Amino acid sequence: MSTVAAWFRLARAGWIMTREGVVAALPGDQLSGLPRFGWRVARLFTRRGAKGRQRDQRLAKAVDRLGPSYVKLGQFLATRPDVVGAEIAADLANLQDRMATFPTAEAVAEIEASLGRPVGDLYARFDAPVAAASIAQVHPAIARQGDGTERMVAVKVIRPGVRRRFHADLESYFLAARLQERFIPATRRLRPVEVTKTLAQTTKIEMDLRLEAAALSELAENTKDDPGFRVPWVDWERTGRDVVTMEWIDGVKMNDVEGLRAAGHDLEKLSVALIQSFLRHTLRDGFFHADMHPGNLFVEADGTIVAVDLGISGRLGKKERRFLAEILYGFIVRDYRRVAEVHFEAGYVPRDHDIDAFAQAIRAIGEPIHGQPAETISMARLLTLLFEVTELFDMQTRPELVLLQKTMVVVEGVARTLDPAFNMWRTSEPVVGDWIRRNLGPRGMLEDARDGVLALASLARQAPELAERAERLSREIDAMAEHGLRFDDATADRIGRAEARRTRSGRVALWVIAATLIWIAWQIG
């Protein structure tokens, strides 16, 4: 029955998207065959009131009708321009994650269930919510400390029922992804089912507020000695799966440029501090805040930038950090052959492609940049163009790099809002240059050699176990060659049941489609 429900939810979402003009706003004139026919039919069913809206307004209206799960879906796909295209991603990035607040009594019930204590014991005062999003809402409160002092805190509380709703909608997302892979072969390179799995995992993590608290704690530890940047401290005594209590931040939001100027802040210095902090987190730590829009950035009276709402974070391994640093350095010195080699060495571009042709394509990106004034060159735009070119050479999607690129677009945009003449390259050189000298110079070679020795030592310790596994595998292969491949009874039974479910699902799908058409006809009538 869950499959039937997923079909109905998917049909409902498609109908709402059609009625609100989202489907009609897509570039359907580039389609052919059945997809183009479907697009033309969708234009006929678009509501009259939706036709005068821009595409981002149509998306916002449709998502508002579909509910919180689709807000998260839209925000996630905004970080994946490789999947939905740059224009759609830009529209999705404009979605505002603002929802109606839920009653304070429900928030109190969530807190007490999560922490196992009455709210009156946890907080000296607990006020009405000041902001609400798709997953949680925030309450100002006063927390009484063990020494009798009181501190202002922000209490983030999960929205009741949001996990159940998202789990139900997730079934329809997986259904859509499987249909896409099956009927649109050109999209298989983008691995839509894997993308949906990433969405499921990302949102599952975001819905456990203990993990957001842990991310804040980790970022605080990484940046404790950094100038001009910090994150709120976490009150672990008042934090659980459904609630996180953290420091209340008094400051001016970075989207209030006039407020920053009135408070006497140096906007040029703020833009430099923001970019250099982000690059330090990315290259030095391999862990960065991935939702750094200006509404999540505050500036305190002393000019310190405070980043809040760490529900979405990104990680880069050493290999990815080296890749990023080398390509940026290659573009700076115009060594396009080296930029191409880095892609092949990392295994991102298949070996059957010509490295010289790839270097030529990269040159087409780099040369126009060197003809521009430095303050007009965007590092985020550079990475966007680079990813577009790598698609031509069958580079597999790297979600961590796409998330980094998307975050860099946002952060660089904030910096240019503060300082229209912002010079990205001059600002980033101290951080990127220092990382390159430390990690790609003699010191980096020594560290790589040390890591190699440690890896060999670990392999040597595992040698007896590996030899035993190899011998066991050899015996199993010999037995398979002699007697053939055999399934046990349980495996054969599962295969039979899977085939039966598949046949039954096909019949159910036909009934759902028929019922949906009847429902649509009734709605029109």
C-alpha cells in the first residue's frame, strides 16, 4: 500500500506543479517527442493566475502548497545545479524557508519529551517563537546556570510530525528518481537515485538536532584561534534529539547593509574576514558551514562575524582539498595542462579521454578571466564554468565539490554585497597560498611520506587476515567453478517475492494512473 500512496503523492505533486505553472515555465521548447508533448499539455492546465508570475514565484507558490518536505527538497536541489541546471538551481535558491509557527504548547511538549524534564526546570523564562522554518522553530529563553546566573539562549525545537511527513514524501521522491533513471537514459550519469539517497541522509541528519549541536561544537573548536569569526556555544545540558539550546546572538544581520554601516562597521574588512574564514574552514579543516546566506550571519559590536544555523555542513577529504588548491593555483599561473592532469590523477575524468583536449577546454575558461580586472573575477563563477566543461568529459558528479561550489557562490555574493569592488583573488591568496606551501611543498611531501609509512605498517599488521581471506575466496571460487552458482532457499524465495512485487506494482501503477486521470478530469470539471 505504501507504493500506491507514493504514486498518489507523486501525482498530486505533479498536478500542483502543473496548475501553478512550474512545468510550463521549464524550457520545454528544447525537448522532443513525448516529453515535449507532456510539456505542451501542462501549459494548457496552468492556472490563469499563475501565468503572469515569474518562474521563481511559481516555484514558491507550488512549494508552499506542497509543504515542508518540498521546501527541503527545493533547498537541496538548489545545491545541485549539475542535476537541475544552473537556472533552475538559481530559482530554487530564492526559496525562503519560512513557515508558520506552531503553538508554544507543542514546542514545550517536544522539549519535555526529548529532555525528560519540565520546561520550568530547564529555563527561567521561555518565550513565544520568533522564527519558524520547515524543520524547526526558534524560541528566545533564559537559562539558569548551575552557579545561579542567568543567560539569554536560543532554543531550536523540531516541528511536530515533520519526520513522519518527510518519510512519507521521501517514498514518492525515490519513485520519481527510479522512473527518471528508467525512462530518461541521458540522466543516468547524474544518478538520481543516489542523489535522493543523499537528500534522505542529509535531511535525516538535519532532523537530529544533536548533530547540529555537534557540528557547532566542531566548528567552534576549529576556529577558536581564528580572527573575526566564531559560532555560538552550545548548552549541552539542554540539548537532545528534538531540541538544541545555544547562545543567543546580539548583532546586525549581514543582509542589513545599512544597519552595518550605521553601526560603524568597516564593510571592506568584513568581506575580507568572511571569505578568508570560509577558505580556512574549507582548505585547512575540510569542514565548512554550507548554508552561509546573509540571514545566517551576524556581526557583533566588535566586528566579529557569528555564523548560526549549522543544519547543513560540508566536508572535503585531503584528496579533494588538494584537488581544489591545485586547480585554483593552476588557473592563477595559467598552467592549464596541470589543471587537466589534476583531474585525471584524482580519477574524476575517465582515462579514455584525451588529456590535451581537456586542457584545451580548460584554457577556454581560464584565458578570458585573465583579460578582466581582478575585482570582476569570481572564483565561484570559475568553478561553475569548470564543472560545466567537465560534464563534456564524463566527469562523475562529486556532491561534496558541488556543495562547496554552491556555498562559495553564496559567500562570494555576500562579500560583493558588502564591497562591490571586492577582489576575490587578492583576498584569498594569503589563505590559499599558505595552504599550498604547507601541503604541496617540502613539508607536505614529508607528511605524505609519513602517511604512506603508516599505511604500509597498517597493511603489514593486517597481512595474516588478508591472506586468510584470499585463501577462503580461492576455495569458494574453485567450488563455484566445479558446482556452479547456487542460491540458498532463502535467497531464491526473496527473488521470487521481488518479482511478484514488481508485477503487482505494475498493475497498481496502471490503476493509480487511471484514478489520477479521473480525479484531474473531475477537478477541471
